[in-house]
Amino acid sequence: MMNLQYALLSDSSWQQLTNWQTPDTPFMSFEFWQALSDTGAIGEKAGWLPIYILIHRPNDRDSNATEDALSSAELSSSKLSASKLSSEQIGQPIAVMPVFIKGHHQGEFVFDHAWAQAYAQYGLDYYPRLVTSAPYTPITGQRLWLAEGEVLDADILKAAIAGVDDIAQQVEASGWHGLFVTPEMAAIAHAALPTDVDIEMALNSQANEIVAKPIELPILERQGCQFLWQNKHLSQDSQPFTDFEGFLATLKAKKRKTIRAERRKVAEQGIVCQRKCGDAITEADWQTFYHCYVMTYAVRGQQPYLTLDFFKKLAATMPEHLMLAQALDANANIIASSLFLYDKPDSKNATLYGRYWGALGEYDSLHFELCYYQGIEFAIEQGLTYFDPGTQGEHKLIRGFIPTKTHSLHRIYDARFVPAISDFCAKDRMHMAQYREQAFEALPFNIDNMPTFNGNDS
């Protein structure tokens, strides 16, 4: 096994230690995370207290002393005093995994409320809990930053989990939850860490207390379903679309008619749509967008997680990843907005991400137009490979978005709860596999473009 060490850090000074790979989505870019931090979307007040597990190869000299120094940060659920690193202490940085100490479930999209209720029924604290995710973002992607030339493997993941276990022990966390991880990370976790445990032995050895050696505990997996649009004919030629009509031609006649009718309804209301990218989005556009965005929450009596300042910081630091779709009424007033992020078109599997939407009133079919059809048109124009519209449902399925498996990893530190939660995860995986298969059967494609369901990778 490779000799790796870790440090527990509370700030992002590690970013300066080496050259890091470009992340696979904009949501793991340093600019995105800096905007979250600067505007209070993450931090102690938001209930997203970040800790960064820095994984590195040690210097040859005095490596044992270095390991002791780097893994001994003093933590609490509300305060972190990080290790102070010097160039002599750090060997070769290879990866960083973020972990949040949380006392709630907000902004996660993989729900474990039932687990919290089970703890409460036994008079036990489920909080704090540890979470690794892109905050407020149900998008599958890498959950570690990797140095140039590095590839995520079992040794790196084991070192990261050792850091997680260290944090959990110090803050007395109930568990760790890695949300919307890549299929590759889920596979590595299964290969590198136990997926089952002799619970009876663990309980007997600890007299019904929390297991003292977390490494003996399993990594549990949950699977979900989201819907992903693919910019290609699903027949044998697999060529990308050249226009929206080319996409419609792959659908059954009834579905084509429905989509055309929805787009026509928008036009008949005197509404026109336009798209702006990057620096073309003005200050006035941002003000109006945020007004629309807030309305989405206001109708449910809620406040948004993200501020106008957050979006302005994205505009200032990563404009090349932003596209704003706007709907204008007959008087040229903006009545709805939808903000998308997207990968650079020349990147591998470049994707459009639909995230933030809002309207100032109720308009027939406008949500479908601004959140889906404008996105599909943009993806085709830019030559993007995928369009990921975010979490939830069947209304995406019937518009050509294909059911796709999602993965989350979970580590529960009280052995008494592991059998029940493990059983829950197993049954949940089976249920979601059945749901994905049923969703495939409802896809709107004609027979020549119907994808084949594969329960292992779909």
C-alpha cells in the first residue's frame, strides 16, 4: 500500500501548494467554492462548516513525526483549529476532499431523515453529521480535487476515509455521507473498503457501544435516478443533433406534437425568449434574475439559500460558464429567468447544467420552454454532449431526458444501526433499479432511437 498521510484544514490555503486538475464540473471549481464562502452560503453560520482533508505523500525525513503533526487538528461541531502547515511538513500534495460538519439536511437532495428519526426514537443524537458534496447542487461529479498527474485510486480514497473517521471521532458525528459521487468513486469504494461487517462481533467487542475501529465499518451505497439529455441520435450512427427539429425527429409523433404545442402556447402569450452568456449578462439582468429566483422560494414561504451577491461573484470570476435564458412579455419586460452553468465545449463530456429558475407569474408551458427547450437548443448550438437539468422527475422523462443512475456513499459509526440501515440501502437500490426500468419503458423515442436499458450502468 502506498504510504499516504492526511491533514485536516479549515481554510483553502492548500490550493497554493501545487497545480490542481481542472474539475469535471463548474460546481467543484475554486471560483464556485470561493463565491459560496464569501457570501456565507457555506460556513459556520450557514450550518455548512467546511474541513478539507489534504492527502499527500510524506517527505522522507521524519515521516512518522510529520504524520502525527498533520492528523491532529482540534475539532468541534462549531469550531475548527486547523493544523499549521509548513513546506517541511508537506511532502507531495495529491488530493483534497471537502467534508462539512452539519446539523441539518438542507441543500443535499439525498434524504436520510428516516435515519435521523430512528436515532431520535432511541434517544440518540444524529447530529452533527458529516457530508461531502457540492453544496446545494444535485449534480454527479468528482468529490476530490486531484493534483496534476494523479488519478483517484484505492489508496487515495482510503486515506480520505481515514481523515473522515478522524473528524467523526473528534466531533462525535453519527456518520458520513458522500453525495452524488461518480460511478468510478463508488466502484473504488466497494473495492477498497468493506461493504459488510460482522456486526455481532463488533457489538460484543464493544459492549453495545460505538465501534472503536471505524475501518471495520462498511461503506454503504444508495442509488437514485436523475434524467440526462444526450446530444446524439440514439441509433447506430450516434451523430449529434444539428438543430432542435433534428432532436424532435427522434421522438414519437405524439410526443413531437406535444412539445411543439407547448412552445406554440408560449408564443401565443406574446412571450419571446432570448439567451445571454457570460459578460453579456448585465447588472440589470442579474437584478431581474434574482427577483425571479426569489419568487420560486416565496411561493413556498421560504428564503433562498443563495444571495444576489453569490451570483454576481460567479459573473465576475467564471463568466465563461454562465448562460441566462430570459422570457420577455409583449412589452419587452423580463417575466422569467433560468440560469444555467456549462462546461467548456471542448472539454470531455461537456455538459449543460440547469439549476436556477424563477418567474414573476403563472404562464402556460413557460417553465418547460425556459428550463428545458432553451437548454436543449443551447446544448445543440454549443456542441455540448449532455444536458443535466437537476433533480426530480417524470416531466423531464417524457421530453427526452434519459433515466440515469446516481450514487451516494454512507458510513454509519454506531454499529447498532448498521444492519438496519444496510438493509434499507439494499432495498432502496432494488426499488430504484425497478423505477429506472419502468422509466425507460416510458421514454418518448421512436423505435429506431430507443436506448436499451442496462440495469448496471443506466
